Amino acid sequence: STPPPSSNRRHALPPPPPPPRRLIPRLNSTVPNNRKLEVSGFWNLPPSRIFNTDLRANQVQPLEFTWPPMPLKNSFYYIALYFAHDSDSMGDGTRVFDVSVNGIAYYKELSVSPAGSVIFASRWPLEGLTTLTLTPTSDSTLAPLVNGGEMFELISLGGRTLVRDATALNAIKRSFKNVPVDWNGDPCMPKNYSWTGVTCSDGPRIRIVALNLTSMGLSGSLAPQVAKLTALSSIWLGNNSLSGSIPDLGSLKFLESVHLEDNRFSGTFPSFFGGVPRLRELFLQNNNLTGKIPSNLLQKPGLELR
């Protein structure tokens, strides 16, 4: 059965805040509102501009519209609808109506006030085109209206990144400057939405297996916690402005390719790479490293060294 939506007046604890919003688009039948509304009844305050217009029926009759304008895939969605109106235009009238989604009751006897109201459902099944209907009650003297709305699909995480990998990558994040804007939350989940430059494994035990932040404008240093990402097969951080010493990566037994070229790394040329069993590429050119190339690297079979 369809779960009932909630009202901001009945719940002190809101659901998690939604991502960037898809607002009800401005339609030809929207009515401009020249008065500045001082809404206060929202725990999840939408952009104030949505109260500059409203979509309303011409008379005290049902208002029906399709939103969003495109069909939706079969899934669960968060839906929130926002309502407010200035007290001057309401006069002594009342604006009370029922809200339904695809003919299913969404909220009963919503009374719109100047303070504003939001009704939301945190998990509502939808598929195809969605029709919203606002039906005035028998004692309503004003036409129904809606100022705005938002909707987003609920995506199952399906697991989470191994805690020690996520912890290590967050330490690396703190040591970098100018990290990609999406480096927040779980590094690997939801699937297909991993952090920029981060490749993760499949299966129930989700590991970080590759980093590729080549030419990303990074500065700062490379945190030693990178050595705790023990499933890494490649580290590509070339053509950035990273400085400091190169941390010991000798414990990364699956590491095959390391590109740290064209940075500002300093210190002596690291010898620990000679003990990485699967290493086949090591690019360290155009840094500030000193000393001779260790013999264990020069003699390592199958290694491309630059």
C-alpha cells in the first residue's frame, strides 16, 4: 500500500535533506504574486523565488496538472509540495483542498496560510507520467493553488565502501587542496556515482582499486594513509602541484602502475618501489627528487621507469 505523506506541522524531525532540487516549472497559467511573502512554516525552506508565482485554478474547482513533464521509471520517489499565499488576497476566504497523486489520496484538507505549508512523502511509488490533482473541499471559498514542488528518486546504496578504505581516502582528501566537488559521502556508493577519479571493486566487499586524478589541479601533499588502500592497482596523480615526500607504498602488493610525474614531490628517490611485486610502471619524472635511482628499481624485470 502507498505510505501516507507527512506534514511539516505534524513532524518535528524531517527526513534527510534532498539533493539539488527539481522545482515545478513555470507554466502558462501561473499567476504572478507582487507581494513579498514572509513564509515561516517550513523546516525545509525552498528557494524564495518559487513564491513569486503560483499555479492555481481559475475558479473554486479542481486543479489538475502533469508534473514532472517527462515519464518516470518505475521506482520510489521523495515528493514535496509547497504552498503559501498572502493574507491580503485571501481576505476572509478559506483555501482548503485535498491533494492526490495519480488518483491516490496524498493529503486531506490542506489549509493554505501566509506562513506556508509543505507536505511530503519520503517514499512514494511512481511510474510513467504523474498527475497531481488539488480538489477544493466543500467549505473552501478560494481556488486551490501550489507554489512549488520537488521530487527525486530514491537510489539504493546496495552496500558501502570498506570502512578502512573510506577512512584512508578521507585522510587523503584532507591532505589535498582543490579536490573534486563530489568528494563527499561514501567514495564508492551509490554504484556508478563514485567520487571523481576513484574506481571501486564489485561484490559485497567494496574496495578502492584505483585512483586517477591526473591534471585535476591538485595541490597539497599525498597523505601516508594512501598505503592503507591495500587493494590499489594504480595511482595516477600526474600533472598536478603536489609537494612533500612520497609516502612509503611498499606494502601495496597489488600495485601495478604509479604515475606521479610533473609534480613537486621532494626527498630522496624512493627505494621501496623495488619491493612492490607487481609494479610494471613507475613515472616520477619532473619532480624535485634527489639521489640516484636505486639499483633494485633498475634491475626490476619488466618495469617501465621514467
